[in-house]
Amino acid sequence: MSDYDDLAERLEAIVADLDERQFDMLREAARERTGRPADDKRLTQARRSIEKAIHLLRDDRGRGDDD
């Protein structure tokens, strides 16, 4: 278990919020037949960055356990 699991969990909630907004945008675009929304790419990039942060916070390798 990482010392930063609480932060990782909060970031996971943000990822879920991004997913909801992105799906809502895509549903709206499909309904209106307007194609991929411009913000879809930006939200995807943000989601990936947050997922990387979650991985880094949960990764115990490389941590010194000399304490």
C-alpha cells in the first residue's frame, strides 16, 4: 500500500468525472451528427495524464525503505 493512496483515489474520482463529461459530449455530438467535439481530444489527454499520476502515486518501487 502506498502512502499516497488517498490522493490516487481522489484522482480516480476526477477521471470518472472526466469520463462522464466526455461521454455526454460524445452523445450530444452523435445526436446532432456534428462529429467529434474539439474538446474530446483535450479531455482524453487530461485523462491519460491523470492516470499516469495515479500510477506514479501507487508505485512503491524505487521508494527508499530505509526509514
